[in-house]
Amino acid sequence: MQNKRKAIPFKVKEILRREVGFGCPVKGCGNPYLEYHHFDPLVNVRSHNEPQGMIALCAQHHKKADGGTYTIEQLHEFKSDRTNAKTVKGNLDWLRRDLLAVVGGVFYYETPRIIVIDGCELVSLKRDREGYLRLSINMLSIDAEERLIIKDNSWENIGNPIDLRCPPQGKELEVKYANGDFLYLKFVELNSSEEASKKYNNSMLSNNDSINFPITAVEVNMNIGGTNIQLTPDATTFGSNQIKGGLMSHCGGGILLEGTGVVWAQNPKWELAQRVELVDGTNIVKVNFRK
């Protein structure tokens, strides 16, 4: 019989993220998208959400920790290594820069709600109290299956993708599902308007005094299987309509599609999972990441 443990409170997640410098503490990783590992004691010994016995890790290293790769002593050392936490935090300075979203053939400068469809924020990057961009994703689907949810850089739900890739440092994130649902994010550091103009072959970015360089650009590719909604860095396709070109600044939202008429059915069990988390001796999402 499975035990029951309440979902991890936001304040506990916040403590654990700050403790490791907002990125995975395993040397050489630093991935900013995190999960939360219970290790002292393990959840099959005692169900708890006590931060002193938990640690924030990326999904790959969380899986290794759950498999016994690290000892309790090693995990406590990860938690207490303030020098490494400062290094990890320093390597994430690209998340403190102004944001340029490259999506659907349009540039959106300092527009945190990047994609909104029928009132759902699919992709957003909002700043925390320290000025770091925090990624949230809520994938849509016409299939009643679990889909990717990331909330403020915390992995919340994944489902059963056919591929999921997120290398160290977190500058790429790619997820694919069997029905064609697809999302790919790539973060690019751009040091000057000339560099940005050359990369995207767009004169609007050249000598543009309204954009503060250096900046971090996020390129977004997305497809919703079984619909005509597709977003690439080059164009937005919705039905027979296609949009491309333009530079927007400080908007309430980037790609905004309302009244699509599509019946969204993803994450049928999500609301229940928010209230109670089942514990059966393991507490991580089982996903095979590619390098």
C-alpha cells in the first residue's frame, strides 16, 4: 500500500533552489531546471517535506541520486558547499539580462508572457526577486494525456515523451510526444546589436538604441499535434493564416491566440496530483534524457 505525502510547498522549493545557487549543484552541471530529492530520510522510510533532508537537483542527477549514486554525506556536502553555489549562480548571469523572444517570425523584447493560447500561458519567463528569469511551461494538447509542466524552473509534470533533452546549463530544452506535440527552446547570448542583426538577418536589430545589450535571446519552436498551430522562429501558422516579421517591446504578451475553438484535454490527472503525491519508495519522474 502506498503512503501519501503532501506536495512540496513553494517556500520549501524556494529554500532549496537558493541553497544550491539556483542550479544543479553536481560539479559541471548547473542546470537551472530543478527537481527535489528527499534523502535524509528517504521517503520510503518517512514521508516528509523537510528542507534540511532535501536537495534541489536537475532531473538527470535526481534520477542518479534516487538510484543510490550519492551517499547521504555527499548530498549534505552538496547542500553546504557555498563556494560551488556561488559559482553556479555566477554561471547563470545570462538569466539576469534583458530578454528577446524570437518566436513566430516576430521579435518580442522584454515580454515575459511569450506564448498565450486560449488564456493558457504556454511559455513565460518572469523574474524572481533577485532578477533572474524563471521559466514556466504549460504544454497544450488535444489528447487527454500528461504533458510537460515547468513552474518557475521547477519540473512539475512530464508525462511520457518519446524524447526529452535538456543539457547542462539549461540553454536548450526539447520535448516530443508521439502525437506530434513538440516544444524546443534555445537560449542564445548576444553581445551587440550587430551580432543580433547578423544572426537573425534582420536590420531592425541593428543599431537599435531601445534594446540594451548584451541580451539573452530565446528561440521558440512549437507544434501542437492534430491542430494547425505551429510556431517557428520564422513564422506563426494558425489555420490558413501566417504571420512573420516585426519587433515588439514590453508587450502584455507575445503570441496571443484566443478563441481557437480547440478542445484542450491535456493533464487530466494534474489537479489531483497537486493535492497529494503518492510515495512508493521513489519520488522522481522517470525520463531518459539524451546528451
